[in-house]
Amino acid sequence: MLYHFAAMKNALVRHAAFLLLAASLSAAQGQNASSLKTEYVDDFAETCKHLDQLSQAVPANKYAWRPGAGVRSVGEVYVTSPTATSCSSP
């Protein structure tokens, strides 16, 4: 449970940092910050869609597979990826 909470917190921090960076870059380049945010949210939604499709295509018995010792399993990758932990609200 604590590991999952840390992964979610990490994902939220990454998204916040990206939005701050995007806003500062757009202001520096004279772009509209809201259009950049909209583009980011659209890209994020598309990534969520693809990640969801991929997770559904993988058979349930393959989620425990690890490509090597000390490497995350397929299921752990899905759970800890920033998009997987916060696809409902970027």
C-alpha cells in the first residue's frame, strides 16, 4: 500500500512539474498557456488510452513475468507508471 501511494505521489509531482515547465516555456515563447495545457491533456488522454488497451491485451497470467532478476514485472510496470496511476485526472 505504501509503495502504491509513493508511486501515485511521484506521478502527481511529475505532472505538476511538467505543467509548470509548460506554462513557463509558453510564456517565454509568447504562446497561449491554455493551448499548451490542452495539448498536454490531449496527449495524456491518448497515452492513457494506449496503456489501457495494452494492459487489456496482455493475458492475466503474464503480469508476473519479469525479463530478468531485479527487474520489475509487467504488472509492477503498469502499477508504477505515471500514466497508470493517474489516468483519471492528469
